[in-house]
Amino acid sequence: MRLIDLSSAIDAAAYEPDPIEHNVLTPRQGALHMQSEMRSHFGLEFDPDVLPDGEFLSLDRLSLTSHTGTHVDAPSHYGSRTTYGDGTPRHIDEMPLEWFLNPGVVLDLTGYGTGVVGAADVEKEFARIGHTPRDGEIVLLNTGAQDRAGTPAYFTDFVGLDASAVHLLLDLGVRVIGTDAFSLDAPFNDILERYRRTGDRSVLWPAHFAGRHREYCQIERLANLSLLPAYGFQVCCFPVKITGAGAGWTRAVALLED
Ligand SMILES: [Zn+2]
């Protein structure tokens, strides 16, 4: 069994439009903090220098969105109402674990510029790889966007799916669609530019809004998809259980048989 890391890092030093705050309490600062907490809460005196190396434990405090780094979008991210089920979308902590450990399929979309691909392009890719996704399989889009990760271009230059492509995958029984790009939809600037030009509302975030009518999850900001075969491997992408959240970070990994 071989493991391939499909996750991008949550890195406060990398460029983000919505910057990450990552504050570290070092093990020494942890010792001093413990000393003051013991004094104020319990009236106990504690000498931090009796600890090995004078150190206690470190602590990381982060401020970031649930869409920073590799993450799974839940139906509640797409809107507050659905046209399926009881009309209420599920949050990330409510999604079935069974969705997130399944055979994977990689589609190569690296040949496309910024914008969207449709169902016909996706079907062409099924024919090229000789495999059509089956019920429950996790479809991963290798757009090549990973090459721009950590730069402003990562957020403005990539290809997404239009509604026809999303519906084609959902019709096949796919419930999780992943991408190495910032979004499963086209970039904000590209969408708004096409909307201004055409006045066509259907160009506005069709991949995300499809999730108001059919329940599915997206994985965004994946990495290393070019290291995978087109199919014949498992994907593990359990989202972090954040109560009531529209997304959760995941350490996505591919499992390949030797
Ligand atoms: Zn997201």
C-alpha cells in the first residue's frame, strides 16, 4: 500500500486573500503561562524551572476560514434552502462518513485556460481514460492550478465546471467532486466578467448552486493529483467535524495498492 498526500498546507506564510493568523505559544511560554494560570485560578505557586528544560507544552492558536487549505464543502455552504429532502441543507458534521472513503477517478483538465468546462469535455475525458465514474466514486479534477498555489494567480486563473458537467457527474452517482483549484466554479473575476458581457445569470456559480437542488460535496484546494493514475485507487478525505459549519478541513490522501 502506498499513500499519496492530496492536501495543501495551511501555511500562514503563504499568500492568501483572507490571511491566516497562526500564533504559537512556545513550550517555554507555555511553562510561564501555566505558572500564571496556577497562581490566578488556584493560588498555587509553581516554579516553571523544575520542568525538564524549563519547558511545558506548546499551543497553536489559529484564525482562518473553513475554506482555507484543503477542505470539504458541505451542502449548507451552497445556500440556506434546498429543493430536495426537507428543504434544509446538511452541515459538514452531518455528512455520512461513507461518502469520504471511496475509489477515486482523476480527470485531466490541464489543457483548458481560465473558465469552465462542460459535460461534453468531461465525457471526452471518460473516453480517454477508459473509465466512467460509478456510484459513490470520488472524482478529482486535475486542473493544473496547484502550480500557482501560494501566489495571487492561484485565486484568479483556473478552470471550473459548468452546471452540465456537475449534473453529468451527479447523474452517475458521484457525491464528492474534488479539484486542485481554489473553487469548483470558475474564478470570481471570470464569472463576473462573463455575466457582465452576457447578462446570463446561469453563469453565476453554477457548480455551487447545483448543490441547492442535489446533495453533494466538493473538495477544494487539493494537491498532487498529477501523481495519481486515472483510476484504481482509494481516496480518504474525512472532513473535520465542526458543528454547524459549511465546510471542514481534510487531510486528503490517496491509497494505492502496490
Ligand atoms: Zn470551499
